[in-house]
Amino acid sequence: MAATPKQPSPPTHRFRGQVYRAHHPRWAYLPTSGEGAARHGGRFNRPGRPALYTALDPTTAWMEAQQGLPFKAQPMTLVVYRIDCAGVADLTDPDVLDGIGIVPADLDCAWEDLADRGRDPPTWRIAEALIAADVRAAIVPSFAPGANAAPGTAIPRNLVFWQWSETPPCAVRAIDDFGRLPRDAASWD
């Protein structure tokens, strides 16, 4: 298992466009926070490392947010983001994976089980190596239950950020032209 990229500088590109994230409504006032991921860890971040998980389409965002609730979908707030980010690696490209020594099985690891047993999942090591190579974000396959590609369509993909702000080089801005997102936690008191 080759869980750590073998070259220090994987190929990156600039991503400009829109991405999506389905939030628990309670946290919709923090649409660009990566603190939940830092608190609990995720497939591409160990606990303590903030990450912002987004999807390249709204259906994938919904599927990602509902993973723990497969039989009863729960209310979510869908937020759209405008992205202009340099330093994005595409881990859905087989040539990129091969060039940096990652096998697809490493991305599809049982990361939660490994973490629960005190082992570092391969995806955490991959993320740390990419971050050390100044990669700000990565396009990754979605592994959410039900997020399968229909024949002849692209695989469902996510865009995971490790470095982001409201300004370049990795600008991530929630689109809320009419001020519909709550401003703070007081909205829930």
C-alpha cells in the first residue's frame, strides 16, 4: 500500500467555479468553518486539522451530509460557494494518482474504523503529504453511500480544502446575496 505521495510537488491547477455543501441547519451561520472537521476528523483530515468538505454538485453534497442517516433524510441547509483557488490537486485523475504513488484503494479506505483502532488511515497520510507540498485543496471521489456514477457519467466528486479564506490564493465565499444565512448562534436560542 503506497499511502504517501512519492514526489513532493504533485501537479496542481486553479479551480474556478461553484461547489456545494449541505449543513446541519444549526451550523449554517458558519458556512466556511472547518472546525467540525477539525474536532472530529474526516476522511482527508486528522482531528486537529481544519478542513472544508464541499461537493462539485448539489446531489453529492446532499448524499455526503446524509451518510449517518441512510433511512431517514434529515433537514439540511444547502449552501453554494464561489471558488477561485490555486493549488488544487485532482485525485480523481488516474495519471495524477500514479504519478504521486497513490493507489485508489488508499482513498477508499475504512478511515473511521482505522482511526477508531488508533491507526492512521492512508488518507490522513496522503492529506498531510499534499499539505506539506503546498497543495491547498484536492478533488477526491465521493464515497458516500448511494453516490455512485450512473453509466456514462462522471464519478461524484468532492473538493476538500485545507487552506482557504475569502481572498486568493484560495478564495472560498458562500453565496448569500440576500442575507438568508443566520448571522450567529443566537438564531437558535
